[in-house]
Amino acid sequence: MPRRHRGFGKAHGKSSSHRGGQYVFRRRRARPSRTPPAADPPRAPSLSSLYEDEEEEDNNEAPALVAPEPEHPKSVAIKQVYLHKQCRKEQIVDELMIMRDNKHPNLVNYLDSYLLGDKLLIVMEYVDGGPLSDLVKEIHLEEGLMAAVSRECLQALAFLHCHQVIHRDVKGDNLLLGMDGSVKLADFGLAARVTPEQSKRSSLVGTPHWMAPEYVTRDEYGSKVDIWALGIVVIEMLEGEPPYFWENPHRALRLIASEGIPELPNQQELSPALQDFLSCCLQTDEDSRGSAEELLQHPFVLSAKPLSGLTAAINEAKQLREDRRCHGSGMPSPNSSDGWHSDET
């Protein structure tokens, strides 16, 4: 299996630095089991209720993550947010507004929201094939399917960037696959709005192993941090995990900024188009990195195979996991499997 490729994102002498501002790091999160809910939650009266100080008594359990919804005949996904644990409730409102205002076939689309005691329930369309990260830990995708996944992600990013939104948390965990071959970008918890006049951000947020060097080598960054992250997703598809995955988050971020992306062994096994696509995504100089619109015309992306090929891959990966459970053996858990956030001002 191809592993690492030297020269992508080399820092050329730039040192890692720490700057003031908000820090929000994420690790991969364990996914709760999906079971039917006891009852449909009541509709939230309005988003302004997030700012009410009065607490409501609620002895009911939170609804599960997948449920039938009367207004939406298909299954839906429900993201649960415990408001008392949120330091800045306005960030939740921002997430809801970004999801509500940006609908696209390659995004997990927002359907509704409810307030149940201290729990905000965000109802979204359900994608039934699981995250890309689960798939690539089990099987190696052929280049044509990697190109198809990359194209679908680029279509989502081109749409978001055109609408002045930076996702800031593109990774395999947040690319969800449908059994119909669909690919959808999920989780807008760290997304940020920009404007033509103010197109840069400075907050250090994201998941360190997917974060671009400019997070630590510059005061500001733009939408092309999402393109770097897509390049790391392609390495995930090649290797099953991002570079420096077994390093702690702070060290991983320093290594990305100072050393760049380490070499992929068996580079000769990758097509020239794939190698060039990785190079276009993983340029340390943000201005030299391709945009989503430009990369949609890249020869690697244009070589994509039909998305229907993902269905067989998903089924194969599920069978491998089931076989492993039956034989009582499991995959080793990486040191970043649990959720982790850090805020610093």
C-alpha cells in the first residue's frame, strides 16, 4: 500500500510559533450507537431561546442519533448539543445559521432544530454508509474512487467558498458516504463566515493533523486551509490515517509547520496525476495552493470513476469489521480517538 510522499508542504525554514487568539483543537470522536428514540422532541420556539438564563427541568433521556421524523419520511441524523457545557452559545447559533443558509448535494443538509430542556437537537439528513475514515481503515480504494471522493469534496468546498464560508475541519471523519455512492461534507461546528472585505481569519481551530502550516506560521489564513485538509484526506485514503497521527496534537501541528508532510513510500506506484494533485493541495505557500474551482479541472479529478463503486467498497469494509467482531479481534485505537477541545484566549 502506498504510504508517504516527500516534499508536500515543506516548510523551507519557517518555524512553528504560538500566537494569541482562540484555540479549538479537535480529535476524532467515538460515535454513539444508533437506536430509535423514545419520542419525537418538541419543536424549539426560536433560536433566541438559546440565550435564556432560565433552566428547564427535564428528566427524559436525549433522543438517539437516528430517528424517523414526521415531517421528513426518511431517517434523519440528530446532533445533540448540551448547552450548559457550551462556553459561547453564539457559536452554536452561527453553526445553525451556516447550515440553514447553505444547501448543496455534497453537504449534509440541515432540516430543523429543537430545544429539549438543556439539549439542543439539530436535525440533519442521514447518510447511511458511514464516514470515509471508517472505510479507509479497512480497505484501500483504487485511484479512480479516490478521485471521485476528492471531486465530491471539492464541489462542496467550491460552493462554501463561493458563499464566503471556510469549513476549517475537513477530514475523513467529516466526509460521510451514502450507500447510493453519495459523498457529503458534514459538521459545521468550526465553520467561519468571511466577507470580500475581510476574507481572512486568525483563530487557531480545527483538528491538528489536518491543519495547514499557515495556522502557526502566519497571523491570518483564508479558505485554502480547506484545500490543504483535502490533501491530507487523500493521504488518509492512501494510508488509512493522516501523517503524524500517532503524535500528540501540539507536536503534530509543530511538525507540519516545521517539517512539512513526510515522504510516502512506494511513490512510484502512484500515478503522476495523483502525485501532482497532492502537490497542488499541499503547497506550504497558501497562495500557490490550488483553489477548489481550479482543482475540479485537475486531470486526477477528471479521471474519477463512477460513485456507484463506493457501494461495493462500503459493503466490503462492513463485512471485514463484522468478521473481526466474530473472531474477537479489534483494530488498535489511536491515541486521538476520544474527543478533545482546547480553548485559549
